Amino acid sequence: MTYNHILKKYSKKDLHQNLLRKIYVYYWYNSQDHRIPYDTMEKIAEYMRHDVGTAVKDYLKVNVPEYTGKPVEIYVPPLPKAVERPVEKKDYFDPSKYGKRWREDNKEKIKVKRNEKYKGDDGKYSTDEGMKVLARKIVWYLNTGGTKQPKKSSIDTYKLVYDEVIKQWKSELF
């Protein structure tokens, strides 16, 4: 059973929760001739899940005199002054600075790892194996779109050829 059905059952009239909401807000905003303190207005607005501007605009319509051509004066409380909050500067993790610092601190380690990458299966430095690794990298970049056109020196060094049938680059080294 919904909330509206319960209201209808016990009141014997077709009441809806929106009507009860308006009655509650009218009661508070129209008591004391529209001159309730601003903090009380804020509290009511918080309970009713709207803001003070909505309440002043939408709920202050009961007991408004008929239009006589003269403006009707309604008390609107002044807005509280905005408090400027100090902005706390936070130090966030910067991956580019961290990476740069790590590379500077580990220059030798990186150099050793790079040299190991180009060694052959027997553990000895082999220019043929190193050339194959570099050729594979270049071919991969060319075929995935990382590089559009290889340099003339790369074509000569790594023996690169373009296969028109499969529309991909290959190397004669592997």
C-alpha cells in the first residue's frame, strides 16, 4: 500500500503527501507574519529537502492580499555573508616527476637492463640478436600506427620491406 493510499483510507478524502507538505511549510512560513529568522528557514528547508529560495518563492502565497495596483511588501531576510574558506594546497602524487627522479637515480641499472635485453640466448652480447629485437620493435610500431613511415636509415639497417598483399611491414632479419 502506498503512502497516498494510506492518506486516502484514513482521511476519507483524496489527500496526497504534496498537500501535507505545503500545509506544513505554510504553517511555519506564515506564522509570525513571514518574519521567521533565517536560521529557522534554513532548518525547515533542510527538513523539507529544498532551499530557502524555493520556500520563499513557492510557499509564501497564503494570506496575500488581492492585487490593488500597489506593490505588496513581503519581508525577505538578508542572505548571510559568504565566508571565504582558506584553500588548502594538497601535494598530489605526480607520476611524471616520480618517473624522472627514478630514472635519474637508477641510470646504471637502466643501462644494464637495456644491454641485457639485446644479448643472445647464450648470454653473450650478440649484435644479430639485438638487431632482431630492435627490428621487431620498429615493425610493431609501423604496423600498429605508432609510426607512419620509417626513416631510410631504419629501412637499410633493419632490412624493412612493405608487403603489399597483407599491407604490413616486415623485416628480413626475423
